[in-house]
Amino acid sequence: MAVVSIGSFTLESNHTLHDVTLAYERCGERDAPAILVCHALTGDQYSVGTEEKPGWWAGLIGPGKAVDTNRFQVITFNILGGCNGSTGPQSIDPETGEPYRASFPLLTIRDMVQAEHAALQKLGINHLAAVIGGSLGGMKTLEWGHLYPDFVDTIFPLAVTPAYSDYGIAFNHIGIQAIEGDSNFNGGNYIDSTQLNGFRIARMAGMVTYRSSEMFNGRFGRDHNGKQFDVESYLTYQGEKLAKRFDANSYVTLLKAMNTHDVREVKVETEILSLSFTNDLLYPQELMVPWLKELPKASWELVETDFGHDGFLVEFEKWGGHIQGKLNSLLVSHSVQ
């Protein structure tokens, strides 16, 4: 696992974390223009992955693909507050010698972006051709355009809105209450996430928002085995699956950070190509497009899909061309310069 250290890092809350590290994946030639990819809530740094274990955006990124690693280098960090190698609640607090667990401080989306900016400079990357991300990663992408307009040429915020919707916050509240209300949570000092039924319930609630009712109805069609509906079995499986690979404290930390996201009053000067997806319950285009219309360098597309919010993780043939076209124009402009 590749890890970069950024030392001590002060959050927006003025709390300072010490010995901060971010795990990352880096693909492509080191002298090629750099693209930063930002993962979603329970994602990780492996956006590309390997042939044996493809990453979560392997259909979009790679040699000859929409994000072409023959022409660009691609960097993905595991998010600050995550649980796949970056500093987060499972990490050792150097001041106590024990895992942070419940004592890990609250984060903002801006904290995450500023940490990654510091990490990129440690890696010798002083400019980005683009930042791409969806959902929580889209929140970070918007903050990149806001905070570092001279550092990045173009941003691609996908399946996101300028502020997190009340609908989204409502489901985050359900998830947080389910986890923190579990008697085994023990104030965040639980032994193992797999022991938390509240964590599994939180994931089930989230899964309902990620895809459209059309997708659910079409896939499951009220089928059952006589004891349980297939949709119930599916949600149970998804809850158990996440509890085995993700940390509940990280999940709560990231949900709370998502709730803070709000750039509605910000006039982003960076060039933007935004993609919204039909049937996205959490980040509908009607909350995104009016904001984009007020920006000087923004364009957008609406992708038709029954997948809803999860559209940014699938059906790359429907929307990858928009990304590829803009990236190609960036290469042309750089060659002219």
C-alpha cells in the first residue's frame, strides 16, 4: 500500500491531527498531466485496481479508456477519516498510543481537500489537469474548484449538488442514529463493526437512496422464497457486506462531514463540466443546474438512467464520452501553450 505523510494538519475546527498519512493509488507515467479522482462514501483509493482485482472505476479509467492512462497519470487518495490506510478513527493517536475511535475529531469536506492538496505537493505534483469525483467525491471536486482555482484546470463534479439536500441529511440522520443507538456501539469504542446491527441497518437505509424505485421494482418484482422477499435479502446482504469491510466510526465521521457540504454562495471560477443523473434522489439536477447557470465557466449534461444516484458508478458508455471529450480538449490546449 502506497502512503504519503503530511505531518501535522490543522482542521477547520482548529483541532490538529499529528502524523497524518493518506493512502493512495497512482497510475500512468509520472511526467504526464495529472488527474485526481475522488471516491464516494465507502470507496477507497483503488479506482483503477489491477487486472485480478479491478478498481471501482476500472470501466472509466485505464489505457485507451475515457480517462486514458496512456495520456494522463491518475491519483486517488483514500479519504482523510477513511479506513483503508489513511488517518481515521482506526488510526493510532500519537498522543495516547491508542486508536482514536470515538475521539477522532469532526471533519469537513474542505478538510479532506486541503489534506489532499498537501499530499499532492509531497508527491511532487504542483498542478492538476482535472479533478473528477461523484457523490461525496463530487463534493470534494467542487471544493477543489473553489479552493484551488490556480492549481486545477477543470473539475468534473458528478452526481452532486452545491449543498447536501435535506433529503440526504435526513437519511444520514437515520444512519447515524441507527449506529450510535446500537448498544454494542459503546460510545464508539466497540470491538468490531460486524457486531453492530445498527451499522447494517444504516447501510440498508442508504442503499434505498442510491437507486431508483424503477430499478428496485424491475429487479426484484416482489419475488420471494416463501420466508423473505428478495429485496429484503438483498438489503440484508449489503448491510453485512459493508460491516465486514468498513469501520462504523469512519462511516459516521464521513456522514457528518457530508452534511456540512455547502458551496451555494461560492462563485467557482474554475472550468466545470458537471454530470447529473436522472432518478437521483440525493442529488437531483434541479438543485445543481440553477447554481451552475450563475457560474462563468460551467457546462452540464443530464444522463438518463434507471440506476439513479449510482449512475456515476455504472453505464460508462452513456457518459464517459463527455469526460473524454473535455480531457482531449485539455490536451490540445496544453499542446498549443
